[in-house]
Amino acid sequence: MIPNQIIEWLLDSDVSIQYQVYRDLLNIDRPDLKERISKEGWGAKFLSYQNSNGHWGQGFYQPKWISTHYTILDLKNLSISNQCKEIQATINKIICENKDPDGGVNPTKSVSNSDICICGMFLNYAAYFGAKEDDLKSVVDFILSQQLPDGGFNCQLNRKGATHSSVHSTLSVVEGILEYLLNGYKYRLNELKKVEEESREFLLEHKLYKSHQTGEIIDSKMVMLSYPSRWRYDILRALDYFQFAGVGYDSRMSDALGVLIKKQRADMTWPLQCKHSGQTHFDMETIGQPSRWNTLRALRVLKHFGMIERIKK
């Protein structure tokens, strides 16, 4: 059981956190809370920064992290209603304005190839907000064309060449594929399922954060708890993906789960350990302080894997 005082602390927060606590920790559907996300708190604040042309920031991808791309990703991760008309209209603009000849979405005219990370994240929120399947077909085609023999993805493949996948790129892609599957799209469905399974295996072979050759941590930032994650990989984001995908426990997750459990503070919360540099609309939380986002995500991960009894109480 999750201690009542932690549930109460989480519920004393933004409506987006309240909704996800009820949904993920208490198994209670609260559509009334979901509908409020666009009208108050962080959701309404993000929406208030939308420009008259439908974009945020200076357009699709500039500047980080106040661009259209990352703002819509933030809103999707808040669990704002997927029927939000303002966001749906902007996604249609991205499709019209930023489709590349290779089939992906490309925010820049100076680089001729689409970026697999951007396309994975785009598929994530475009599928969530119900983009037309015909509009997503070329993005799906591009994603499938970029898989490496080791099962994962690397954004350098179609630019400078790559022989080994990146956990950053791979996680962004599987998150997008998962959202595509969850929302009932059918185009190349079986191929996407196979790719998702192979990409999961790639992540698990690396024990979610370690070199497959040396066993050392790939990057120390991958064991730091951040939020929002942006395009960057970390163990909590990866474990949360496996939780959302309904994947059962695998012994290769144990090291990452152990790190996550050790990061719980004496007050039973998890902290915000770092942020990724760049311009933001506003800060939801403060570095070094207890983080409701990280506490919520850690608890739903541990709940999914049957490890709640291992937390501090």
C-alpha cells in the first residue's frame, strides 16, 4: 500500500497530477479532472502561450523548450484532453508545413534529412491527439526505414551514419509506436509491433542504462531524475514506458529499479535532480526539492512491477 500521506501530498497539486494519481495509483477514472487540465493550472498556462498563428515559440522546433513541438509534448504528458481543438489544428499545420521528402517531419530547411527522435516524439503526440491515419503513414514509413540491425534507432543513421543504436532515439521511437498502437491505428501495425519488441530488447540488453560492452553507466545523466525529460533518456522515463506498455518484470530491469528505489528520500518522496538547459515557458518544479512528477512516476513504476513494499514508509 502507498502511504496515505504521500497520496494526499500528491493530490495537493496541479489538476494534471491529481488526474494521474487517481488513474495510475488509485485505479479510479476521473474524467472531470481530465477536462479541467485545459482550463486551469499548468495546462491552461501552456495553452495561454500559444501564438495567433497556432504555434508556440518561434514555430515547430525553435527555441527549445518553448517551441510548438515540445509544448505539445508537455501538454500530452499532462494528460490534457486529446480532443483539444487548438492542439489538433496545430498538429495539422505541422503536417502541412513540415513534411519532408523522406516522409518524416523536419523542422529545418538547412538539413535535408528528418530526425528519427523528432519523428518518434511527433508520432507520440500526433497519435494521441487523433491525427488522420493518412497523414501519419509517411512518418510510419520513415520510422520503419530507420531501424538498425541491433533493433534500435539512432538519429545519426541518415545523416552521418551509425552502426549502433542510441537509447535516446530508441526510447522516443517506442513511445511513439506505443501511442500509435493505443489509439487504434492500423497502418503497418504488425511491423510496428515487431519493431517495438526488438527495440525493447535493445534497451533491456543495456540493462536500461549500461554499456553492453563494459557494463559501465553510459552517461551519468541517465540515472538523474529530471522532468520534463524532453528528448533525453533516463531510467525513470524508460521504466515508465515499460509500465505504460504493460511489459512485465524482466531481471535486466533490476539494476535500474534498484537505483530508482535508492533515490527515494527520507520523507518518502523522490526529488527533481536536474533540468535540461534551455528556455522554458515556466518551471513546474524546483531542482533539489521533492518532485510530485518524479514521485508519481516512480510509484506507478514500482506499483506496476510489484515493488511498492520496498519503498520507505
